[in-house]
Amino acid sequence: MIKKFIEKNKKHGANAVLSNTNYLIGALFGVSLSVFFIRIAGAERYGEYLFVLSIFNLLSLISITGVNTIIVKSIAQGYDGVYRKGTYFSFKHSLWGVPFLLFIGFIFLLQEKSSIGTSLIACSFLFPFLTSLKTWTPALKGRGDFKTLTIYNLILYPILLLSMILAISNFSNNLVVIVFCYVAVQSFFNILFFITSSRSFKLDGKIDIHWKKQSYALTISNLSGIVFGKADIFIMGLILAPEQIAIYGLTMKLGDIFFKFIKGTIESVLPKIYKDLSITLKYFYKPFALSFIIPLMIIPIIKYPVTLLYGPGYEDVVFLSQIYLIVIPFYFSYNITLSLLIKNNMNKEINHSRILAMLLVFVSYLLLIPLVGVLGGVISSIIFFVFQTFYNYFALKKNPSEQH
């Protein structure tokens, strides 16, 4: 079965390479930035930086993040008009994030956490451009234009990294300047790339009449991803020292390198998966089984790159990374099953899966982080992917379209 799938998708090999190149660029940026942060500004400042970004990411739900997934699907199916409508729709909702950030910022100022509060206030007016104009990425993925996406990222990330290095080097004790630099540069390129990419789409083209309804549905499902990805750091920021947040952030960053490779490979064939009715769950049984080899190869050697990048004294990052990498096969299966649920318009099942996973992981955070610290966040993250893998699998097995 896997041989048949490979034969049918040989032409997507170039897209797979480009897609993974995009994720590699992003991963290298993240790791490089963390190295400079740790070595120049220290773990405490890096932990504060991650905490502030977690607040931005938690609030990103306001911009109706489900639009991004719908843009990929709609453009892959020939509905170019959804790009502009979806972006404007997301931007309009994201404006609510400005007063929210101002309010949260003042709360932190009252709690005498001036650097965090001022960072939120200073960046609040850029929030809509940071969150809602990132739709150029899913638009290019939906059309399978990974070449243009790679060019854009090769422009964005080196400039962003250089800007951040300059900010960290010259203002290592000023969190406000560092955070503002990141948000401002990212927002600028979001505006630029949305304008330039729009020229190659038929923005007055066909519209999928269900795009808005499914955007809301997927935004509800995205809530679990946002809770999973950022609520952990937010909770840690309230009860743990910034240095502990930094250790957790480095652990997640290392795991993210491998996750991005998996996601990039899957996204390179997403247009094909969405179009071809013959591609069902059974095509991915063998790749799932083979994916268990990856952590077995990586876990014994992960300590060497950690020591090389961050220096001695980060044994906790090595230990936590070795535990976290166990989840790689389930991350693969989760992304595949979610794509098939979206393909089959199984919004109810998607929402049930995400809501239950969100509740499960949030309770795990609240129970395990105070109990065992950052290890609780790692264990909770593993639970999140394992649960959704099995839930999505059984939901798909009940669907008639998966039976042929």
C-alpha cells in the first residue's frame, strides 16, 4: 500500500523538499535565537521573553485562527477568493486583541512586573498585523507554491534573526526592546508578503460557501492547540522561575525541529490528500509504524547537540528532550488523521477531539506542573498527542468515506 502511495506522489517529492526546507529555516531561526538569548542575555531573560510571547499566542484565537486551515483547503480546491475574504475577516476580529493586551499589560504593571507589562502595551497595536496577516503562508501552501514560500522565508528569517541579535546584544537587560523588535519585524513582513502574494491569486475568484462556518469550527478546535502550545508556558510563568521556563522552552524547541520536518512532509502532499478520494487512513499505517524508529535513533545522541549549543549545565534539557521525543510517532499520526478529518468535513469530530484534548491537557498542566515542574509540562504534551491520535483514528474508522 505504501509503495502505491509513493508511486502516485513522486511528483510531490520536490514540494516535500521545499516544504521541509521552509520548516528547517524556521527551526534554525528558533534554535539560533535561543542560543544567542541564553549566551548573551541569560536564561532568565529568555524565560521572560517566552512568557510574553505565550500571551500573544493565547490571544491569537481572537483572530479566528481556523481561517488559516480553510485557506489551505479552499485554495487547493480552486477557491482563490477565500484568501482575501478570510484575511480581512481574521484582521477585523484581531482588532479586539488591542484592548485586551492593553488591559493585561496594565495588570502586570500593577503587579510590579513592569518589563512584561510594558512589553505587552508597547506591542499591542501591532497585534492584528502579527496574527491575522500571516495568511500568506497557508495561501502559498494551498496552491503548492513552496518555491515562493521558501524565498519569502529566506528573506524573513535571516533579517529577523539579525534584528533580534542586535537587539539582544545592545539591550540584553531591556525586555521591551527585544519583544518589540520581534513583533515589529514579523508584522512588517506579514504586511509585505500578504500584498506581494495577493497579486498572484484571483482574489475575486470562486468562494467556498462553507468557508466562514468551518473557520469558526476549526477555531474552536484550534483552541486546544493554543492551550497545548502556550498555556503551559503561561502557567509556568505564574508559578515557576523564568530560568525554569527557559529550560522547558529549549526542550520544546528541540522537539519542534523534528515536528517541523514531519509537518513539512505532510503539508507538501496536503493538496493531493484533499483532492484524491482514494487516499484514506489505510495508506498511512506503515509510515506510522516506521516512525517509531526515529526516536530510537535520536534519543541516545541528543545530549551532544544540546551541550554544543548551550554549553554545560543544561542536563535537564537533555533529560526532558529524551522523554519528549517519544511522542514523534504520535505527532505524525495526529497530523495525518486531522488532515483526513478536515478533508471529510468532519467538523463535529474535530471539535470533540480538540475540546476533550484541551480539557485533558489543561487539567494535566494544572496538576502536574505544580507537582513536578517542567516535567509535568512535557508529560502533559505527550498525553495531548497520544489522546488525539487514538480519538481521530476511531472517528475516521466510523466514517463511510474511509471504508472504500
